[in-house]
Amino acid sequence: MRKIIKGRWAIFAIWLIATIVLTVIQPDINAILRQKGQQGANSESPSVIADNILKKLDTAKGTNDLIVFYDKDKISEDEMNKIGDVLKVISDSSQELGVTDMIDPFSMPDAKSSLVSKDGTTLLVSYKLDKKSREVDEIKKELDSKLSKVPVEYYLSGEDFINNDYLKASQSGVEKSAALTVIFILVVLIIAFRSVVTPLISLVAVAFSYLCSMGIAAQLIDKAGFPITSLTQMLLVLILFGIGTDYNILLFNRFREELSHGHSIEEAIVNTYKTAGKTIAYSILTVFIAFLALVFAESPIYKSGVVVVIGVTILLLEILTLTPFIMKVLGQKLFWPSKNVGGHKENKFWGKTSSFATKHPILPVIIILLIIGPMVYLHEEKLNFDTIGELGNKYPSSKGINLVADHFGKGQAMPATVVIENSKALDNNESLAVVDNITERLKSIKGVKQVSSVTQPLGTQIDDFYVDSQMGAVTDGISKTQNGVDQINDGLKLAQEKLGSADFSQVSQMVDGTAKLQDGMAALTNGLKQIQAGIDDGANNSQTISNGMAAIETNLSKMSSGVAMLADNYGKMEAGYKEMGTHYQDAAQALLGVKSALSQMQLMVAALGNSYADSESDANYQALKQTINQLSSSLSPITPDGIKALNENYNAVTAGFGTANKNLATMGSGLSQMADGLKKLESGLGKASSGIGTIVTNMNNVSAGLGQMESGQEQLVAGLNGFSTFGQKLSDVNDGLKQISDGLGQTNGFLTQFKTNKTFFIPKEALTDKNFKKSLDAFMSNDRKVTKMTIVLKADPYSKEALSTINKINSTVSDGLKGTSLSKAKSGVSGPSSTTNDMNNILSRDLNKTTAIVIIGVLLVLFFVIRSFWIPVFITGSLVGAYYTAMFMINYIFIDLLGYEGISSFVPFFSFIIIVALGVDYSIFLMMRFKEYPQLSQKEAIVLASRQTGGVIISAVIILGGTFATLMPSGILLLFELAIAVITGLVVLCFILLPVFLPAMIALPDALRNLFSRKKADGLNLEEKVI
């Protein structure tokens, strides 16, 4: 210390330069906070995971914000048109303003019902805002200039504007609190020291440490990503000015006491730091440990409290270096104009209470335990995360969101969003069925009002996407198909009967007769040639010729009649086969249609099985599945290629009929010409030779025609024999069609049982439909690997009910993905409720974890300082009791009396840290004085130490309590509650636990021993009297 005093001017110069440099180069932490925002949950929280996945889905940069238009009398049509015009201007200036993805009732009429309140007073417009490194206030001015012509009230709200207003409120509160703190400390110190210089010097000394601490912290925040919140600066102000002033009071009081003993200034400084300096070092160590424990917190908001560690470290350096400089330079002038150089007077209140407690320890211990015990046992954390509620209606952003809450419900304004990310695309029937199943499960949760997803974009089922709706059309189609199959069956039976009744043997006989006729024609031709030769030889054979002519004429007549009959039969058969062809072709096409329908039904039955939990054990479902598979298998041979081959065979047979009919017509013409020749022969043998020559020529033609006819008939016989085989196959087809008809009937019966099943199944054609593509674009990423579901909650998003609902949503989504094609997909829930729920879980874990770390750290310091076991335990118990008393008080005031749903989320944590860290300071003040009287008994030492330090501790509590009281006019509920909690805890410590409970606990062992000793002695006396 003497070396520090000797080099005091160099030390002062270093402090001055460091303070100026750090202040000049200090980044604007408020600007950093506005730009980066404050993160409430860690990177592993479901809400943060969901937010990161959501960024992949939504390629548009920016955050979600709102414009709320309001007219208490209802927005008129004219006002609505003017609002639309203004929104058109904003849309046209989207690049300039950074506004994208605007959703309003003018550009999206379908959304009007969800954007205009039922009473017509409120209109909601949502959009994304890309700040582009601009301040929110600057953006607000730009939007205000565009909205200036709107004839109704409007409010800019949403994440950016709410956070900006909250930061403004916090900053304003900190500035107001800082000013009030300075004024309060000045007043208290002037009263305590009866001096003007002491308060000013104390504040200047603390200001040096604050400016340096803030400068270092700001650099870490800006350059190293050190966590920052709206509480960072406030905590530093409160702790440094609060405990810094307390430490200065302790030092200055001891310094004045040492001066009163006649010591020189340098000796007084050295003695002061040997006693009070050591006390302060231990006290700062406990504060250091308490806030250093925040390193182990999960919440970035809690971690930001580590800045206090920097602050108290710099404060310790200031106390050890700069304060001695001040004492040495000013000396007794430090207390000007006060002439009193004595130390702090003994405190009568602490003296009397501690004296009573040590004399009668049992009674005060029992009373205090009976009061504080139930507070600890019955304590319940009821936290409130509603940032908007803390702002009230003082700011445009909060007023706008409250209007939305009043006219649409807060759940509508701040929905939750479920996101699912898969390694493969989700735009297929199987994945969409999983998504739809999860959608339905989420809708069944008690606290959920509406769920919109890719399969239900408007929050309701699309009937055409479900098996029950499709099943009606399918069963009707199956019934019609069954009727068609029955008709085809009847037609084919008729064709089969016709084919069965046809006598193909007569056609074979005709072939044989034609061959014989051809032979006869050859012989006839030869005979005619001979006749011609005989005529040429003479008329001796005239009778023979006459007889031959008569025979020929008779045969020609018979042949002509037979050919005519054959041609008629061929024509009838050809007509019959054409009719049969029409029936079998209709049957073939119908069977192909049945086969296609069965393939679609197989997919639907598979989808039904996936969504039907008991499908494996349901006999009806298994029978349905087996029947459809059998039907599909039985129709597998029927293919377009097979039908084509059958058509080719049929066409060949039909062509054979045509050829046969043509040859018969040729033969009939030849026979007619032969008859004419014979008539000419009869009219005159003179011309006989010429006539016979003509007949012979025509008979050669007829003979050639008969040869062709015979060949055609043989082909016809082969074709007809094929039709005979076809007729047999038609019998098999008829049997198959009968089975198909029966199977379709059975299938219809099974499917009718599932008409009420809401299984999702989207037809292939719907997947490529332009309307469904809009839903895919709205709820899926471009690569279709990410999808979202928007959930509107029934309760206030910050309420306990909403947080419970979020837990159910998380578990429902997780369970819905298990055992499906999306079992390996990532999922999470985003939105205010989800973030709040994650923060609630994190804060609860942090409170439990850091509480244990802080208590252990404080115990270790106390063990080291006091070198005792039970007294540190008693002190730690007192600190915990003070904390729970403070929590009971603010729960009673804000929940029971004022009707809030809970206390602000950060209050319990920071209250505990501050009460313990500062409370242990006062305990160390007391115990360090206690240790100065080793010659006295513990009871005497604690009473004397209480008298000596009581005034200092009360002054410190008044200053620190007053410092926190300056938070009350800030207008922020969080700061108001924190102030009440800390003040309550410090007051309970200062006036009950430290002056009464701690002395009583120190004296309690002796009191109990004496009590038992007296009872034992009384018992012995009684025994002696009896004897």
C-alpha cells in the first residue's frame, strides 16, 4: 500500500488516460443491441432449431412485422379504398423500404376474413422487413411518410418495433435510474458524512470504475460476441454504484476513525486497508463468485450478467489504487466542511436486538423459522414472459398488438409454427399423409384453435384428399364396373352360343363338293371338246349330242342353285362374326379399365392400412386387401398388346369371309354364261362349233374360279376352326368375368365399411395441380425438404396454458414422426410461445444450477474468512431465507393484489444473485469485526460487532436499497419488481436476520446446553428430595 501511495500520481494518470480512451472508443451498445437483438434461448432449444429451419423455408430476408389500421366506428368502404391505395404505394416502394411478402386483403382477397376483424374496426397487414443495417427509428420514419395519408389510426407493430420500443423503454429507465441514483447517493452521503466533498469524491471514484468497465464490456460485446441484453447496462450501474458507494462508506468511515486516533494520513490509509480493505476484498470476492457462476447458465440473458464480474474487478482495482490516491491528496479535507473526525457511531438498534437474541436465543429462532419456513416450503415460481404486457399501451407497437389481441385474439397475432425438415423431398403421397396425420393430431390438442398446413392450407380438411370421400366415388365406380362386366359377360355368352351352334362341317362338305364340281367341270369340258369335234366330223352323232346337252343343262342348273345358297350362308356368317367382334372388343377395353382401377385401389388400400392402427389384426381389412390383390393378379395377362394380337386374328378371319364371297360371285357369273352358251347350242348346231368353243372357254374360267374357291374355302375352314377354339376360350373368359364380378361385389362391400375413415390419399393428378402447387409453395421450401404448420393457440401466447400447449405440441409432433417415413426428420416449434416455453425451461434449470454454485461458492469464501463451520452455514441460511421472503412479498403484491399472471421472468434469478452477493457483503462486514475480538466469548463478540457495524450496514442497505428504488419510476414492470424484491431481501437481512437470527443461532448451542443442564440438575434435585 505504501508503494501505491508513493506512485499515486502515476496511478492517477493511468486511470485518467484509460478512462478517457475507453470512453472515446466505446461502441454504442444500444445500437448493437438494436441491430443484433437479445437472444433468450440457447442454440439447442427447440425454438432456436425451428427458427434456423424456418430460414431455409423462407428465403425472404427480414423479420415478421405488422401494420394495424383501426377505426373505433368501423372502417368505411372509402377508408378501406384509401388504405388499399397507400398499401399499393408501399408495395411499389418495397425495394426502397425493405418490405417483402406483404399479406393484405387487397392483393389477397381470399385472406380478407382473417385480416379484417368481425366488427370491421381493425385491419391487419403482415409483411417481412429487411432492415438492411438501418435503425428501426429510421425505417419507422420512412413508413410513416408513406402512411401519412391514411384516414384512420395506424400502428407499426411486430417483432422489430416491439423490441425497439422495449429497448427505448429500458434505456430510458436506465438513464432515469442513473440520474436518480446519483441524486439519491449524494443526499444520503451528505447526511451521513455531513460533507459535500465526500459524496462527490465517492461518485467520481465509482464513475471511473463504471466508465472503464463499460468500455471494456462494450469492446467484448462488439468484437468478441459477448452476450448483451437490455439489462446489461442497468446491472452494471446498480451494482457498481450501489456496492461501490457502500465500500467507500466503509473505507471513509474507517479512515476517519483512524485519523481520530491521531495517526498520520499515510498511516491512517495503511491501517484502513489492513482492516476494512481486507473486508472489502473478501466482499468483492463473494460478488465476483456469485456473478461468475452465470458463466454456467444456459440463457444468454443470464450470461450477460457476467459483465458485473468485469465491473467488480475494475472496482477492486479502483479501491486498491485510486481511492488511496484520493485519501492521500485530500486527507481530512475529504470530509469538509464537517469537523467531526470520529468514526461511525455505535448503532443502538443492532446492539439491543443482538443482545436480546443472545440472551434469549430460542424464542427468536422459533418465531423467525415459523414465519420464513412456510414461505420457503410453499414457494412456487409463477413467471410472466409477456414483454408487451410490460410496455402497456404507452408505445405504438404495444398498442397495435393489443388491438390485434382484442379484435382477433393474441393467438392470431402471435401464432406458433411447427417446422419439419427431411433429407428427402416431402411432396409425395406417403410424406404428405404423415404431415396430414400430424396436422389432425395437433388440431385435437385442447389448447389449439386452428392448424394450417400444406394439406390443409385454410385450416380445414380438403374432402377430395381423403379416402372416405374418394371411397364413395370408388364404390359407385366399382358398382358401375360390375354392371358393365355383367353386361359384357351376357354379350359374350350370346356370341359363344352362336359360335357353338354354327355347323362348320357343312363348310367342309362344301369344300369337298367344290372339288368334285371342279373335277366334273373338267370332264364336261373334255366332253364338249369332243362334241365340237364330232360336229365338225358330221351330223351322224346328232342324237348323242342332244342327250349330252340335256344332261349338261341339268347339272348347270343344280350348280347354280348350290352356289347361290352357299353365297347366302357366307353373308349371314360374316354379319354374325362382325357383331361378335363388337362385343369382344368392348369387353377387352372394359377389362383394361377395371385393371387400371384396381391398381389405384391397391394404393388407396395401402394408405388406409398405414393410417389404420389395427389393420394387421382386422379380418375385414385383410380380406379386402387379399381380394383386390387376387383381382389384380387375375387381370395381369390382359394387356394392350394381347388385345392387339387378338384384333389381328379377328381381322384375318373377317377378310377370309370377304374373299370367299367374292369367289362365289365370280363362279355364279361363270355358270350363267355357260347356261347362255348351251341355249345357243340348242338353237342351231350350225353354230354349234362356235357356241361350244365359247362354252369351253367359259368353263375353263369357271374351273379356274372353282380352284380359287376351293383354296379360299380351305382357309375359311382353318379360320372357323380357330373361332371354334376362340369360342372355347370365351367360355374361360366368361368364367373369369364371373369371378371378377363377384370379386368387385365383395370389394365394394369391404370398402363401404371404410367410408368413414379419414385416411389422407392425394391422387397423382392433384399433386401437379396448379392450386395445390400454391399450397406447396406457401408451406414448403423450394426443394420441398422443409414444411411448416401454422398453429393459432386459444390462450394468451405468454400464459401458462399456452406454455403447456407448446409442450404437448412438441411431443405430438415427435410422436407423429416416429415409425413413419419421416422418422429421421428434424422438427421444432417456433414463435413467441415456443421461445417463452424454452426460456422458462432454461431459466428454471439455470436458477437451480446457479443457486447451487453460488451457495457453494459463498460457503467456501465464508469458511475461509471466518474459519468456522456453523457460522457460515447460519449466514448462508439467512441469505436464502431473505431471498424467499422477498419472493413471497413480490408474489403477494403483484400476483395476489395486482392480479398479474406471474412475476417477470428474470426477477427471481437476478434477485437471488443480488441478494446473496450483497447480503454476504454485509455478513462479512459483521464477521470481520467479530473476528477482531478473539479475547471475548462468541456472544459478547457478536453483540459488540453488531453495535460497531450496525450503523455502517444500515447506511449501506439504505444506499443500495435507495439505488434499486430508483428503478421504480422507470415505467418497466421488470425493474419495478426487481427493486421491490431486492429492497425486501436487504431489509429483512438488515433488520431481522443479521441482528437477531444470526446472533441467536450463535448463542443457541450454549442456550440448549444450559437448558438441558438445568433440566438434568432439576431432575437430580427432585431425585434427592424423593430419596
